[in-house]
Amino acid sequence: MIDNKKKVFGTDGIRGKVGEYPMTVDFTMRLASAIASTLTPNGEQLL
């Protein structure tokens, strides 16, 4: 079985170049929102 998906997270953080998959603006905003909701009391959505 061939896995065509790239791994996003590596041992040193997020893999990729800014502006290219996976470090697009949409991905970065969704990641930041997920981190913020995890660290916010009661898991509140900020956006």
C-alpha cells in the first residue's frame, strides 16, 4: 500500500515551507485556532 499523504508533523515541529503545503494560510489559521481552543478554559472557540 502506498501512502500519498505527506506527514505534517515531525520531531522538530511542522514540516514544510511557508506558502506551500502544508504551511498554507488556511492550515495555519486552523492550527492556531485548535491550539487556542485547547489552551483556553472550557475549550471555548475563539473564531
